[in-house]
Amino acid sequence: MYAEETLEFDTVETSNGVLKDEIIRFLKSNGLGIDDDVGQFVIARAGKELIACAGLAGNTLKCIAVHIEWRGTSLGLQLIREAENLANQNGDHHLFLLTCPDNVKSFRGCGFFPLATLDGKAALMENTPVGIHRYCKKLRADFFIPAANTGGIVMNANPFTLGHQFLIEQAARACDWLHVFVVEENLSQFSFHERIAMVRDGVRHLSNVTVHPGSRYIISRGTFPSYFLKEKQVVNDVYSAIDLIMFRRYIAPSLGITHRFVGTEPYCKVTAQYNQAMHHWLEDELAIPSTAIKVHEIDRKTDENNYPISASAVRSLLHKNKLSVARNMVPDSTMPYLYNWLKANQPDLPEQHLAGNLMSISVGL
């Protein structure tokens, strides 16, 4: 083993194929994989040998590994500090990581604190002891509405469809107040700014609905770390559990949410399994020591052919330049966003084709 003063740290962009391949081999030798969304790595070398790495995907630390001969030394702490410095340079100061429960003690020593733990499988941590509590305190101070029945919905709305609008309308009818959270991470065809604007435009006629940015505490499946989980089904199960534990333990109590609404999912197996997981993690009195949340599955709104309306179908139609067909699946308030997306992504398309049936829409472009 080299002396610790001979260690050298470096930053590697994953666009550097040669060095990325070296990191992939190192991770594999430590029983780990690599997540596709990692953009940068901090690596440590002793001489020419790669002995540690930590990946950054936005504000999430992933793909963290230390050579077995260097475990128990200060290398792990140094590695995390270097990764935090890199994140700070990128403008990210609030960081998360997901790790095996066995590693929680080590990462606590690096300044990370557990948010949610799924025994034997995974633990979600953040680099502050007060982050989630500060967020929930502000959420309650700004948006808590005293009500007998308060509901919650989490959606991506990529884009906002008549199906989303129908779900919100049904939930709002069943509740005194409804809180709608729009997933904040920008991994979708439409940006977060566009998606939350679409939702707000589409529910203006409802007087008992608050639309919220999802915050960094509602994690999208797309950025959920999976580098140490071997099977796709395990990844999905752990994602569902962590996401729902966070909602029930922290977000729901801050707003008094006791009902969660979701559309039925007849086609996507992964989404259907998530809906099923809701019943366990939100309703089961023994699953989490927090107030139970009643889950309501509402039948999806269908089109004229009795086919469930979905955002994925709208996106598919857009890619096929079928704006006039897509408009049958979205509220008028969503159409300008679809029109603008086509203009930006299909600049050679004739203006009359882009316009489709937009002339009948009452909202301005």
C-alpha cells in the first residue's frame, strides 16, 4: 500500500471513453455497476493504480467504490470531500446518495445523514441533518390548509394530458383540498418549467388545488441510483419503497395529506407494480410508524376508442408530426406547449402542418 500522501485525485468526464472504461472495470471488480446518468467521476490513484472513485449525476453521488486494501483508511472521507468540492463547483451544494445499509455508518462519518432506509437493501442519505426538516417546515408554513380530507398526487406530466386533468378533477372533487406535486428533475421531453406551467394552466378552474414543484425529495425513477442493485425488479422495488417512505414520513404530515390519488395502469407493468406498492407503504399501519394514507386508484380516462389516454401516446404522436391527433388527448391549455415543441424540434415542418387545428383554440400562442 502506498503512503496516503502519495495519493492523487483527478476529475474524469464520462465522455472520456478510455478512462470511463477503466472506471467501469474497477467498479466491476468491486461488484458494482455504473449508472448511465453519471456525468463526472472523482478518482483516486496511488501511483498509476486506480484505487477509488465516486460518480456525480447532478446532485446525487453514485458509483462509489474503494479498493479493498484501502478500506478503513481516510481515503473514503477524502474521496467524498473531493466529490463534494466538485459538486460545489458545479453549483450543487445539497447532495444525496443511496447506499447499502451496511455503509450508512461510514457515510455518516463523511457528513451524510439517513433519510429513509429499506432494511437489508438500501438507504437514502443527504449531506445535511436538517435539510428535509427545513423543507417540510417551509412547506407547512406556506401551503398547509386546515381541512378534514386532504389529498395528494405526484405526477410527471410529460406533457399534461386530459388524463392528468381528469385524475386531478376527480381527486379535487373527493377532497377538501388537493396538493399536486410535479416531479422536478429535467429528464423529460418537456422541461420542468414547461411541465409545471402546463399543470397550473390545466387546473385553473379548480379552486381547491395547489400545484407544487416536486422538490429534490421526490425522486424520479430516471435518476434513482441502481449501481449496487443487481436485478431490475429489485431496483424498481427499492425505488418504490424509498419514494413512498419519504412521502409518508415527511411530505404528507407537513401538509396533513391523508389520501393519495393515482390513475389505474392497465398496460405498463412497472407503473402497475408501483401502484400496488403504494397500498403497502402508504396504507399498512405496520410498514412505517407514520399516519397511514388511503390510496385511491381512479380509472384512467379513455379516448373515443376506449384506449387509456397517456402522455407517452402524445409524445409518440408528436414525434410522428401528428399534432392534430395529439390535440384530442390534451386540454386546450397544453396545445401551445406541443406547438412550441414541434417548432423547436421540427423546424422544417410547414407552418400550416404545425398549426393543425390550433385556430380553434381560445388560448394565445
